Amino acid sequence: MTSSRPGRFAVLEQLAADGFTHMFGNPGTVEQGLLDELRSVPDLRYVLTLHETVAVMAADGYARAGGRPGLVQLHSSPGLGNAIGALYQARRGHAPLVVLGGDAGIRYQPMDAQMAGDLVGMARPVTKWAAMAPDASSLLRMLRRAVKVACTPPCGPVYLCLPQDVMDAACTERVVPTSIPDTRVSPDETVVAELAARLAAAEHPLILVGDGVAFSGAQVELAAVAELVGAEVWDADAGELNLSHAHPCYRGATGHMFGEQSLAVTRRADAVLAVGTYLLPEVFPELGEIFAPDAHVAHVDLDPDAIAKNHRVDLGVVADPKRTLAALAARLADTMPEAARTAARGRVEAMAEARAGARAAELAADRERQGRSPLDFAEFAAALAERLPDDAVIVDEALTNSPALTRYRPPEVPGSHLLTRGGSLGIGFPGAVGAKLALPGHPVVGVSGDGGSMYTAQALWTAARHHLDTVFVVCNNRSYRLLQANIGTWWRDQGIPRHDYPLAFDLSEPPIRFDELAWSMGVLGIRVEKSEQIEPAIDDALSTKGPVLLEVVVEGDVHPELVDVRCGQ
């Protein structure tokens, strides 16, 4: 029989048994008992953030970089409300987060009291599972269920509401480590044989991948299959490294925004293998057929819901990507006809030549833009890549500048480049904070745009408070550049002539001085405006103890003079 102790203490015991070492949060009165009890659990470190979005996104970065669940504490209805967008991001990215929410108490719920609300109902659309612990006798059982659900593929954030009166009540439940089920399911041999036959016979094979490949650790097996059949590999729903970007078969990512941008990839294939992704995660997806009518489409995923979710699939397989790709590679190696092998080698060689030519053209174009002021970001990216240690981790949400980052430092090692996913702005800075806490021995660089960084600039304060040797890079183009790019497509589709971008996309007036903002939060801020400032600034950032922010002023299409005229009062 376990001795009685307050529920709040039992919760901390359970978290310790499950190996949690960091709790990201922002405190509130109804969580005061739990937070006060932290003094008795020195191995659980409370990471104070100044906004709930920062807490969730830092835990997201921690989970992604460390390969273990992140723990978040949120305050009642206002705190959960502040975190909704970040939870959506984590849900779309399958981040295993355990979110603990406070509430004044079950006995107060009929009163419609201040800060009361349907917390479970608020959380449910943006989490994998949401519930409230109704009684101290089931407190640890529900906490273990939350951890299990978060960590079982497909992973995702979960929310458990912990009312204060339940946390203060006596709990006699026994603490046992949470059991996470093994999901390494192997496909049937007949399925593997059919997959191998279809891919071996294809003249234009295509592999579409998502982060299910990375979560399964299947990068080596994916490369083997792609090389054997000479398939193009495209990221679909991806923020992790699923195939080395230096591999000749890696071609890039399908359309992020518009489904029509993916059709040039999907419709030319005569055999398609989708692995670890749903199809396709665009904002404006293609509503019609995305594959050639006679193409054979196979889909492998641990998540049955992802298979044939939106588009035709001829062979759906619920199985582990690593085991499936390993079996498929072995089958192809044993049975693939020599003529098919020769054709596949030719395709791989052609892709390698095309990549080399494209890269040479990109580098030549970058050289043409060197020395500009404001800067072209590629010039900064080249210098950063040259100086970063091999084990550095980049947390990247600067989507319009990501091509330059990956051009000069192609992601080749799993976990070395964490790209934003889900669509919520602000992950760059807090994601880097979480990644550094998960990997204290690795250099970590968070890259964000000026627009995205202002969603979560408070993360700089958290980095300073915890003395994190982290570099933050702001690509300051004084605009929401991605929106400017997207509206050009809309103008074209609507037959609207190009004209000045909406001032709603313009951040130039009043100007934001990110270097000064950093200083105000205890972070060394360095402004980079000219070519000759780039290398010294990067060297200073990488050699300084504690957090450093580099504000890189880059080209932008902005009109501060119009802001003064049209927005003045």
C-alpha cells in the first residue's frame, strides 16, 4: 500500500519516474501548489517563459532535438488560450508534448468563476488527446495515459487538466513508469514483393516522404531503396531530415502553399511510394487527381488515418517505415532484373548531374548579389555555414531564406536542421531555446524572420535567464516576405495586374531595432548591415558565452513613406 501524500507531490513523483527533467511554463495562481512543490524535486528544472506560446514552442524544440517528450505547464483558460496556435503547430508536427493545465478546482466549476472555462474542450481540437483528472484516486493513472498517448506513434501533444482541489487531495496511487507500446510492425512478405515489383518495373519512380521516416530512423533504408530503383525523393510533410539533402535522389519539397506546385512532381511518376506522410499538406491543396491515371500508388505509414486520407492509394500498408523500407531494399537487391538496375543507375547519375548544374547556377547567382546593402541573405548564410561546427543544430523558421541556409549547409545528419512545421509563426527563437536545453553540448542557432521573431521575442529573456550559449539570427527584411510571395500567385490566378504589396505586409515603419531589443532582455545584440560586418559578427556570436542575437538587415520590398501617409491618424 502506497502511503498517502498530496496529489501535487504524487504528480511530480510520476514525472520523475518517467524521466522528465525540464518543465516549460508560465505560472498562475491555480498552479501555485504544484510549482511550490518543485522545491522537493531538484532534478526537475522549471524553465520560466514570459508567454505561453514560448513555453509550448520551447518544449517542441526540446522534444524534436532531444528525441524525448517535452513537458509544459499552462495557466487556466487565459494561458491555454494563449498557447492554442503553438499547440496547433505541435499537433501538425507530431511533437510528443505533455501539457499540464491548471484549474481552480472542480467544486468551483458550477460557478462560472473568473478564468473558468471548458479547458478540455478548448484543447481538444489542437491536441491528440485531452482530459481532466476528476479525482486524486486516478491522478497518476491519467497522467500515465497522457504520457503514453503523447509518445505512441503518431505522436502528438496531449492536455491534462489538473484542478487545484484534486492536486491538494490525498493520493495513494503507486508510481510506476509509463509503458510505451512497441509499434515496430513489419509488413507481410507478399506486400513487400508487390511493392518491389512495382518499383522495379517503373520508368519514373517517385518516393514522397514525411517525418514518419525520421521518427522511425529509416533514413539509411530510404536511401537504399531510392538508389536501387533510381527514384526521385521529395519531402511532403517534413520538418526533420528524412534523406540527406546532398543525396543525388533528393529533389526538394513539394508545394507548401499551392497544390498546383506539386503536380509537376506527382503527375510524371508511373509508380509512387508514399512513406510516413499524408498527401499532401498544402494550404490550398489540389482537389482533383494528383497522380497519373495509370500510376500505381502505394502508401506506408504507422498511422492508418494518413493512408488514402485525400487521394487515391492502390496499396495501403500500416507498418513501420524502417522495417518496411529495409525489407523492400532486401527484396529489390535479390530480385531486381539487371536491365532495371542499369536503368536505375542511369536515373541516379542524371539526377546527380542535374543537381550539380543547378547548384553551380545558384552559387553563381549568389556571387552576383554579394556586396549589396541591404544584404542578400545568401552572403550571410555562406559565411555562417563556413564557421559552424559540424555538430551544430539549426532551428529554422525563416522560410524565404531557408533555401540559402540549406544551399550552403545541406542537412545531412538527422537532427542537424529542424525546419518549422504547422504554419504557426514564432518557433525559431523558443525552438532554439528548447533545443539547447536538450542538447547542451551542441552549438544551436535559431533563425527567424523579423515578422516571426516578434511573435516570441520573449524567448530571448528565457535564454538569458538560463545562460544558454545560443545564437539567434533575425533576417530583417522589414516585411512579411512570404505573404508578398504568395499574393503574387493569387494576383496571377485572379488576373489582377501586379502592384504595390498591401501595407499590411509592411513592417518598415516604425523600424524595429532587434539588436536593441536583445540588449533590453540581457542578450548581446549585433546589427549586421554590410558585407564586411558579416564574418566578425558571426565569429563574435560563436565565441561569446551566453546568448547572442545577430540582426541581419536584408533586402525587402517596403514603403515606409506610404505607411506614414496611409496609416497616420
